[in-house]
Amino acid sequence: MSTFGRAFRVTTYGESHCPSVGCIIDGCPPGMKLTEADIQPQLTRRRPGQSALTTPRDEKDRVQIQSGTESGITLGTPIGLMVKNEDQRPHDYKGDTMAGFPRPSHADYTYQEKYGVRASSGGGRSSARETIARVASGAIAEKYLSLVHGVEIVAFVSSVGNEELFPPTSTHPTPSTNPIFLKLLDTITREEVDHPDYLPVRCPNKEAATRMSDKIAEFRDKKDSIGGTVTCVIRNCPVGIGEPCFDKIEACLAQGMLSIPATKGFEIGSGFGGCAVPGSLNNDAFVSSVPVAPSQSGVDASPDAPPEPITNGAKPRSNRLKTKTNNSGGVQGGISNGAHIYFRVGFKPPATIGQAQNTVDFEGKEGVLEAKGRHDPCVVPRAVAIVEAMAALVVMDAVMTQSSRQSMRDALQDRG
Amino acid sequence: MSTFGRAFRVTTYGESHCPSVGCIIDGCPPGMKLTEADIQPQLTRRRPGQSALTTPRDEKDRVQIQSGTESGITLGTPIGLMVKNEDQRPHDYKGDTMAGFPRPSHADYTYQEKYGVRASSGGGRSSARETIARVASGAIAEKYLSLVHGVEIVAFVSSVGNEELFPPTSTHPTPSTNPIFLKLLDTITREEVDHPDYLPVRCPNKEAATRMSDKIAEFRDKKDSIGGTVTCVIRNCPVGIGEPCFDKIEACLAQGMLSIPATKGFEIGSGFGGCAVPGSLNNDAFVSSVPVAPSQSGVDASPDAPPEPITNGAKPRSNRLKTKTNNSGGVQGGISNGAHIYFRVGFKPPATIGQAQNTVDFEGKEGVLEAKGRHDPCVVPRAVAIVEAMAALVVMDAVMTQSSRQSMRDALQDRG
Amino acid sequence: MSTFGRAFRVTTYGESHCPSVGCIIDGCPPGMKLTEADIQPQLTRRRPGQSALTTPRDEKDRVQIQSGTESGITLGTPIGLMVKNEDQRPHDYKGDTMAGFPRPSHADYTYQEKYGVRASSGGGRSSARETIARVASGAIAEKYLSLVHGVEIVAFVSSVGNEELFPPTSTHPTPSTNPIFLKLLDTITREEVDHPDYLPVRCPNKEAATRMSDKIAEFRDKKDSIGGTVTCVIRNCPVGIGEPCFDKIEACLAQGMLSIPATKGFEIGSGFGGCAVPGSLNNDAFVSSVPVAPSQSGVDASPDAPPEPITNGAKPRSNRLKTKTNNSGGVQGGISNGAHIYFRVGFKPPATIGQAQNTVDFEGKEGVLEAKGRHDPCVVPRAVAIVEAMAALVVMDAVMTQSSRQSMRDALQDRG
Amino acid sequence: MSTFGRAFRVTTYGESHCPSVGCIIDGCPPGMKLTEADIQPQLTRRRPGQSALTTPRDEKDRVQIQSGTESGITLGTPIGLMVKNEDQRPHDYKGDTMAGFPRPSHADYTYQEKYGVRASSGGGRSSARETIARVASGAIAEKYLSLVHGVEIVAFVSSVGNEELFPPTSTHPTPSTNPIFLKLLDTITREEVDHPDYLPVRCPNKEAATRMSDKIAEFRDKKDSIGGTVTCVIRNCPVGIGEPCFDKIEACLAQGMLSIPATKGFEIGSGFGGCAVPGSLNNDAFVSSVPVAPSQSGVDASPDAPPEPITNGAKPRSNRLKTKTNNSGGVQGGISNGAHIYFRVGFKPPATIGQAQNTVDFEGKEGVLEAKGRHDPCVVPRAVAIVEAMAALVVMDAVMTQSSRQSMRDALQDRG
């Protein structure tokens, strides 16, 4: 299905070579300032070929708001977004011997089997262009979350191939107990991630960024590709977000992330590493949130709160606790506890490589497939914006659902 | 939300200490034989305390079908399932000093913040009893999938703490290329997983099972707990299952798995390991499915097909391809390709431990929490049945969605 | 589908002769007092055979809360409700010559065609017992709406056959302009509807009730049946409820009402009659709501407001307007305007009649069908409770959706 | 919510004065021929001002397919449709004294209360331009239904004010028993409805069309407006469509119709009239469909079947019955029985009239509102295309849902 979310609903359309890609966002709160300028920056961050950009102004992938705003203010009605495709259906693969070959680890074969028909050019619906609508709608969700709750969502590259930002050590088999990692989660910003020192890899550590950059270059030169991981932190997420049972916040994040093309894994908090340690180490003991001076220790799970308590129109909660550690990744029982939500997403090496691959065509006849042109040897630097967008969509949807519950409950208490 | 699935919809209810837990299954195909006997075995496999069972017949957690069948045949109408709770609201925690303490890494605190109220006993809605409804409904999905498509879903324990069934080696950093692992995926059955040699751990290798069993005993004796991972394989999944974009089959599996209590991570196919290798290694080249003799090689991704081609009422597909390797885990572009779907799920160490824990009460006052009684030091052996159930629900839902598309398309071609 | 609502979601199960009927209510606000005693009265009102009751206490159709409350307070988790069927699968129609005959204007034939199988006894899923779950869940919605918004939902019988409570006149071709009708909408209560003078018909006018009662008796004596209409008013519905486009409040009401067994029509406000008059008469001009003394005129669309303005945690709206007339039935552009929402629902004569009917069996062989036993010659008196319940479900769902929007918007303005 | 349907899902966007209106259709079967030419005719039929058209080619409201097709074939992926607004946000109502007045019986006031903000020009989201997306997507649904099932959906004007096509008579208080009406349902086509004799009213009877046309002219000249009704028939609808309980086919039709702007009522089959007659008259007795010569009697509910039995890939049903009469309107128990589905929809007189109206502004200050320019005095002639579109969306969605069930069941029987 091409719809994500229940309360903040994003429905997307578009193939790689049709007239446009876009989406409809249904459920955006009315009265919020919104123009294309709020959306464009993340679209630009997700664009391919960024490291090779030489012209300062890039006019590509411009989003156009079709509806749902007037004079730069949201009306509460569906927001239509459109991004024109520049490369519209120009290809005729007839006569191209490669056209009969489903590309290995691409979706050509499965689309053909599923639909009995498929777009002739590029990836069609499975193309990465589909993520444009995710990034555009995520930017809108994020604007609301930032304005009202001070939510900050920042993703960065945590590994390329086996080059890791935080390689496992005997003390810290998983970064979730590593104070340097936890400090990074406290402070990292998108501006930092995009610092020239860290580009084009978007790994916020110069030494690691260099290792990763070299690794990508190595595989590019071999006409091969390489995978990697993206780590994302959500700060200031309101407490109480996420629905028990099937729509736990981590379950929704997992769906959101695994729905991004090329993803292979998701882990939250201490993740798979936390599954190898004892409960006595992994449990997050509670501490009072009142007497603790804000953020004085690296392992303090709860960051500076936004300036004033935000209660979304609801009665203020009196006694919020914090946790001493944050192996849970900000979530307990599927519901946010106010600590940073952080998680890691694995991306496979891009399937399109310049090397020759022995494979068969749709009829089962053997042949050799060799991709022409330049191909992206590693997607994680661009994926950063997509991971952030999907995180924003998940959180916004959960905030709206909880907002309804909370206001319904508060109204009840007023009548108590 | 307490509903899972769009076409095969399961809605669950129940806290740990209310009169009953159960669910309504809406969308089950009519005309299928179904009695409680189809559902009970998996419920029994998920029961706690199995290793300590001495009585051959265990009358607990008996499921009762409330509606949707007549004379043992499904009517196509909603199936109501009910399992009585034996321990109904007997506790009055007033006066119990522990009651004021939210248990670390449990959902007590987050439920209280979310709802402003919570069940006084046990985990309430966050209790593992909630998974009864998942297992019961999964058994129904599974029966259909097995009857019609020969689908086989088998999960087993792949690690406890750092004791792994397939420890990473330099040749096989991830099991997805290990022929022994791939052979296991081809052949493993639930009967084997439940073989006395492998119980109570449910790891299908005697040596590994012993290591794991010792590890669990060690933590039990320390009044501590330990996490682990479960690996699951889905065989004979029809080609073309899974919806592009947000409802990719791996995205739905990820949501399903991360919605199980205590889960921390999900990876499909070569998973996080596959994100560290080059595309030239990770890509799954296609081979013709016709000339290859069935299953003669361990790395043959496609198992013995069911006796006759099953086309779900649709035109038979003429030329199915296979893949030489299966690092994709049976999914490309979010859509099944006919190879085994396999994935791994990480479970954290149980949060309830007998050791004393320094923490604070709801008011922020410090204290020491010490759980009384016997606690399960490791959940993965029981989780096997829950993972299988959630996998069945995901696949069934996707099969129904595709079945609609395929029959609509076939009808169109008949008229073409 | 057996689920109604998006935010306040009711999923039902049950056939006429299975062990129980019931439902799961997902999304009920936490912290509300709720016991079976809140639900039972409406269940009792919908029971068949009420006019013949002689025993004061009727122990039938007792609802049992399975989950979602503790100590009589809602937890915010799914509420499971169950009502046992007393007549469980006792019939074996083998040998019964009538069993092969699909009953005319019943669902026997269409269920058989749809599912290829059907319940052998009674109406199965199409039985009126299915409405038990509607009435039970509606009672919960209604309790919230009443507590928080002072919402009052009252339905009554407005016609039986051609006996009408407000027969069309040349001055008032439709009751919507009739001051007596409008006054009735202002004041009618369930207690009044159930006044002995108006029972068993539930038409709140003694003369009309007698005409209707005679009409029903006439058709009962002829072993025939007769249809009728139910009119329903919703008072104190918050302004701003209902979603533009497809989920207009009248569209949701129409779906809700037409989903009740035996319904054939729905009209809101001036309804079909309003479609025959000029816009200059049908338009509802606005008047200020401030200077007008409360409820001093019969045509005052807006009733006494609840004691204090209720804003659901949101900023108070400063300048509410009223309408001079209420031909719109309280809805403009699909959104409530604060005036009474009122509508009429048509119920066909019950299909089961004692008279002999010439028809054919499932094989197409001609025969005569004659129903045995006593049959309800008119359903509208009982339908009153079902119409009220469906109205409550529609309004509650819309209130929750708007509540989310409003609290999201208010939070935005706080930050503005 | 701006989405309609579960399987064939249409999500719409657009205000009256934003850059474009449009929709995304998710779930359209792949492999169907589709170009703009399939969609444009119905868009043209719904355009305003048709009676005044003098130029043969009208270039307005041109639909553009954005995605989901290639080379004129549907891909099975979301179909994006866009229609540019020609009149984009040109108005600045500042200084216009009318701007402060919510128009009586329009949505200005309720939108303002609901959202706290509203589009300054025209009706915004509540404008009739919103129906463009309905008509466009309905045309796609209809194409499939026509190709595969021979479904024919035809709507026509059945009354304007109190001028009726079939005025009630003592013999036929409701048209459902009138042979002339039933014959019309058998045979009426869109071509006929658009016959010059019946334009611009679209009432397929010259005498009645003239009466209606005169009535409209009368109200136009009085600067007033007038309502009316549209009757719609769906022929060749497959048996077994519609889901029991909440999604009965008539419940979905009722929602669809009442979601069209300006609608006030819906009735199916014998409708409200059927609620005034005895069951012995209203019941539809079954007859065998085999021996009866096709369509030889006017009251034969079941029309000529399409040339060959269409089973949607499913096992053919052996013994379809028909009904002797069709007071049920083709639906029993919420499920189609193969007879014509027919229903009537009431449209109120347009709220915008040239006459002066005494009303108040948003602040409650009294004033006189007088609409400038030309206004449509009656919407029913244009509404015909919208009613047909919504009917197509409802039927298509139900067909897809049943198609899934049927193919799942057939697959089960193959394995039985």
C-alpha cells in the first residue's frame, strides 16, 4: 500500500520515468506556516550525486505545493506535493539486449511476477525516486514536531562496509553504553553532520569519515558497491508516544525503516548487542528527573528539556522520571519514556554494479549483465535524509494519536 | 492499535489479570476445516515454564472458538477466540511497598504516563499474555497457508547471550552464505526443533543447545536474565507477495517482529552482516528454475516445490526463475521471489530479575526493587512460537492482498 | 468488514447460534468509570418480545466485560465485551423441507453465494443478534459523550406503515419546519420515549402511538409484517465534528444507519422533502448566539448549552453563531454547526412472515415457504436503541478525530 | 478523511483556488488499457454551465495522468491524476464587505470553527471542484467493471423540486413496483440520458424533462434555487458483493452518496416507500434463473446476463436464482443478489442564491448577503456524473474484496 500513517497519512505516487512523483498528506494540523522552503532542504540532501556537485545552485527536484495551504499557512486540508521528473519515459529498450535480463537483487523480476507488467525504464515504482515523497512529507511532520515539541531528529552514517564509527570493544560491545556515543546523541545536529569535514559521507568524526570515504572510493574504483549503516536519534520526543501491542513505536519505526529501499536490518537502543548481555546490565534503572542538573553526565539519558513543559493542551504531568542508562533506546513497552529514541538501520550494497554479472534473462537463458554509466557505490550518505523523514512520519503519527487520547482524557477529568 | 493486518485482520484484547484474553479474526477464508485442535499446539508451545512440566496433559491456556465456524468449517465471518485467565484480578497491591516502584525496563512507567492509569497487577496489557491472541490467530493463518501453498514456517533459537548457533567466521561473517545454515533452512521442522535433544532451548544443534542451556542456567542461578535471538524461515511462500513502498514484506515482518514484547532488532537475509560486504558478493544472480534438479545443492535457494503448481485460481506463471544465492532472504524490492524468506529477531534479557535493583518510585524517591518468586531467565525458547505466528499473520495478509490483485488481473486478461 | 470507526474502533463477532456474540472496542479514553450497568439498559431496550414481557427481571442478553477496565475504570486498552447466546447450534435442519429454501428477502441466498457456505440455523451473521455488539459499544461511546459534552441522543418511532407522527401538510411538507416537531427535538428524552403511554411502539405521542400500535396488531393478525421509520436527534454535539470530503458526518451517519439490518433509507435535516423546496426557504440564515435568550423559541436550533463551555482542552471559541432555522440538520459542508443533528431512517417490513410464500429452493425447484412460530411483525420499536447506538459510535469517532486536530492546533498556537 | 475505499483506494486533494485538484488511486489492477480519454468524458459531463456551451470542444478541466501507466497500460502502481485550476488564488477579499459573512447553509462557518482558518476564496475544500477527483477515479473503476463484468452504471434526474419523473400513484406509491420504471432501469443508457431531448436536465422522458426545465428556469429567474433527486441503476453487478455488518453494499453506497456535496438523503430499492407497505408485498420471492427466457417481462429483476458467465477466476456457481420482484434493490443482507442495484439520492437547492439574505457576519453583526454573478439554480443535472462515479468506486472496492475471498476459497477447494 502506498499510504503510511493513520492520523498523519501520507499517500505517494510515482515511477522513475513518469511525469511526476509526489504525495498527498492528509491530517496535517491547520494554522502552521508552511512553504516550499520548509521542504526543499531535505529534498536536496537526499539528491544523488551530491559529492560531485560543482554548481552552487541546484535547480533539480523542486517541490511544488498543490493544495492545503493559503498564504503560507496550512488549512488543515490535504496537502498535495509534486516534484516533476526530468527524465520522462524517453527510453525504448526494444533491441537492447539487456532489457530481457532482470537485474540481480533488483525488483525487476518480482515486479514482473507480481503485476504481470512493469515499467520499462529504470526501477519504476521501486526506484529511489519514490523516496522523494517520503522526504518531502517528513519535512512537514518534522516542522510541526520541532515547533511544538522541540523534537530534533538527526541521522548520520555509522558504518560503511566494516568501517565503523564505534567499533565494538570489550568494554562496549554495543555503543549504547559508550559515553562518547551517548554524548554524540545528546548534541549532534544536521549542520554538524553536513560539516565539510564529514562530507560527502555524513559520518560526524573526521577520522572515521575518512576511512569510510576511502572505502567507498575503493569499491567505486572496482566497479563494485558497498553497504553501510545509518544511526538516528530522536530527541525531545514526548513521553507516552506509541501504541501498545502492534503499533509500538519501535514496531512502527521498524516498518518505516525496512520500507526504505535497500534496507536489511533495524535495531533500537542496545539492539542485537543488548540481546547478548544480562538483564542486570541492560535494565535502565529509574532516577528522579527533578534534582538532577540537566545533562551534566554523558550517560544521562534525558537531554535538556525544551524551555517550558509542553503538554499539548493536556494537564501537566507532575513527576516525570528519567532513566540512569538508556539501553531501551527511549522506549519501554512500545511507548516512549522521554529519553532519546535511537536506532540503527542497515543498507545493503547497491545492486547495480559496473562489474559483469553472470545471470539469466526472463526466459531463463544465461547471459552476462554489465551496467553502463556511473552508479552510486554506496547509498548511506543520501539515506540519512530518508531515515530522518521516516522517523518524523512515525513520530508525528504517534503524537497525533496520543494527542487525541490525552485531550479526550483531560476533558473527562475536567468533568470528573 | 490492537489490530494487525488489512485483509486478514486480527484484533486482540486482554490484560494479564482480566477475565480473558482473546481476539477477533476478520477475513478468514470460508470453507476451511478449523477446530480448537488446530490452534492449541502452538499455544502450548508458547506457554511459560515448559521445561519444568512434568504432567503430560496441561489443561491451561485452552482456546475456545466463539464464532465464525460451524461443524468445524469456517464460515468466512469473524472468528472470535477466547482464552480464560486463571489468575483474575486477585491482587491488591495496597500496602505492598513494591507497588509504587515502576519496574526498570518494564512498561509500568510509560503506561502510567500514557494513560494516566494502569492495571495494578502484572504487566496489564504489556504482559506476555497478550501474545496468546497472536499465537492463536497465527495458527489459523498458518493452516490456510499450509493447506493451499504448502507454506512452512519454522523458527528456532539461534543464540543465547553470546552463545551462537552459527558464530561468525572469516569465511562466513554472516550465516547467509554458510551452506550448513542454508541446508538447515531447507529442512528444519518444528518436530525437530522440539526434539528432546534440543529442548528446552529449541536450538536444533545438540552442542549449541547445551552451551545455551548452560548459559541460561548460569544466569538463572545468579538471579539474572539473558537475551538471545530467534531465526525464522518461511518456505514455499508464493512469488509476488508484499506491497511496494510502505508495505514491503520485510517492512511488515519487521513491524510484526518488533511488536513482540522484548524485541530489540530485526534483520532479513544477510542482514546487518550483508551491509558490510560488497555488492558483487551480496547480489543474488538468477538461474533458470527449470533444468536444475531439485535441492541437490545446499545453496540452492529454492526448496522442493509443492507437488503441483499452485496458482491461487490465477493463470500459471510460465517461467519462474530462481536465485543462485539467497542473501536477499527471499525478497527483492519488498516482494517475495519464491526463495526462502528468513530473518532473525533479537530479544533482550527479561527485565524482571531476582537481583536487587536500585531505582526510584513513581514519586522519585529512591529504593531497592527485588522481584520475588521464580522468573523466566530467558524468553527465546518460548518466543519461537510467537515469531512463527507473527510471520504467518504477515504472509497471510500479503497473500490475500496479492490474491485479490491476481484474480482481478486474470479476469481482465480473460476479457482482453 | 466487521470494524466500525477509525479512532473509536468497534470490531464485532458472532452468529445467531454460536457460543457468544461480542466485540472489542479499541480507543476508548482511559480514566472513565465503566461497568456492565452502563451497558445493560440499552441492551435490554433492544431485546425482542418486550411487549410480551411479564417477568420483571429479565436475565437474558447479559453483557460481560472481559478486559479494558479495572475496578470499574477504563484503562485505555481494548475493551472486550461478550454476550452469551442461549440457543447454541441446537438445530439440525437435515430432513427439514424448509432448509433448502432461501427465505425471500433474507440473506440466505446471498450468504451462500458469497461464502459458498453458511450457518445452518437462524440468520447466522445476518441475524439481528449481530446488533447486540453495536448497542453495547454504543453505550460506552455515549457515556463519554454525555459526561464530557452533555451529548444527548434520542431516537423514537416516527412512522409505522403509513401511520406517521408528523404527516405532511401543505404548510409543512417536511417536519423540519414544523415548530411542534422542532420543539420535540429540543426536549424529547429516552424516559419519555419509554413512557408506558408510548410503549410498546416508542412513538412519543399517545394518539399516534395508538394508531401505530393498531397497525402493528393488524399485520400481526394477518401473519404479515409492516415497516416504519425511526427519527433520531443528537443534541449538544460539539461544533466542528465531521471530516470534509468522504467522511462528512452525515455520510458516516448514513453508512452507520444503512448498515443496520433491514434499513432502506436515510435522510438528514429537511431530507428528501428539503430537496423539493427553493433555496430561499431551505437556507439556514445565521444569527448571533450571544444575545438570544436560551431556548425561548421553538425554532431555536441550538438547545441549552451544557453548564460551562467545553473546549476539550482547546482554546475557547469566541463567537459562536447559531442558525435561525435548522433545515441543514445541524450539519454544513459535512461538519457539525452546533445545532441539533437529526435524521430519519427507514426500516422495511420484516422479511419473515407467517403467510405462505411461493418461492424456490436453492436448486430452483418451486415450493411454498411458511414460517412457523411467532415473528416480530415490526422492528422499529426495538430499532430505536440500535439507531441511538450507531449515532453514538459515529459521533464519538468524529469527536476523537477532531479532538486530535484541535489539540495539535492549540499546541501550535501556544508556540506561535 | 480524504480517502475512499479499502482495496481500490482513492485519496483526493485540492481547494477551489489552489494550483490543482487531483487524486491518487492505489490498488488499480495492472494490465488494463487506460488513457486520459477514458476519464475525460465524465469530467466533461460534470462541468458547470453545460447548457450554455456553444463551442464544441471544451478544453477546460483536462485531466493529466501523472503515474501508474506506461504506454497506455496500468502498471498496478498508484495512479496520480491532476486537473489544473484555472482560477488560482486571485481574490483578495480584503475590503469586500461580504467576506466577513459566512454564507448561509455553506461550509464557511463550520470550516472556520473546525480548522480555525479557511481558504479565503470560493468554497475551498468544500467547493464542488473537489468532486473532480471523484469523477476521474470513478471513471477508472468503471472501466474495469465494464470490461470484466459488463457492469453498467447509469444515473438520471428523477425529480426537480416537486416535478417528478414517476409521481407516486395509488397503485405505485413507490416506483419500485412500476413496470415502466423497472423497464427504464433495464434499458437506460448514458447516451439516452444525454439525448438532446433530455438535456440539459438529464431526465429521460421528454415531458418530465420539460416540466423540470421550466421549473429550473422559474427559480433561476427568481434568483432562487431548487433541489432535486437523482436515481441510479447498477446493472450486472456480480452476485456476492458487499461485506456483512458495517460494510454492507447499501451502507457503502449511502456513505458515498451522502459524501457528495449538497446531498440530503439516500434510499435503496423500494426505499422509504417500501417502509410503508406490508412484508407480503415487499418481499422478493425467488424464481429459478434457468428456465425463464431472458428479460421477457418488465418486472424481471435480472437483466440479460453478459455473454458468458464471468467467475473472476473462481469456480462457476451452478444454480443462480433470481427474484420475481426487486424491492430489495439488488441487495439482501448487505450483499448483492445479481439483480439491478438501484437507489435514489436527494440534493438540496444550491445554497448560493442571488436573492438578498438577512444573516450575520462572523462577529455576529447583522447584515444582508447578496450573491453577485450567475449561479447554478439546480445541481442535479451535473450531479448525475458524480453519483455514477461514487457508485463505481463503491462497487469496485467491494468487487476487489470479494475477489480476494473468492480466489482464496477456490484455492482451498482445489486442495480440499
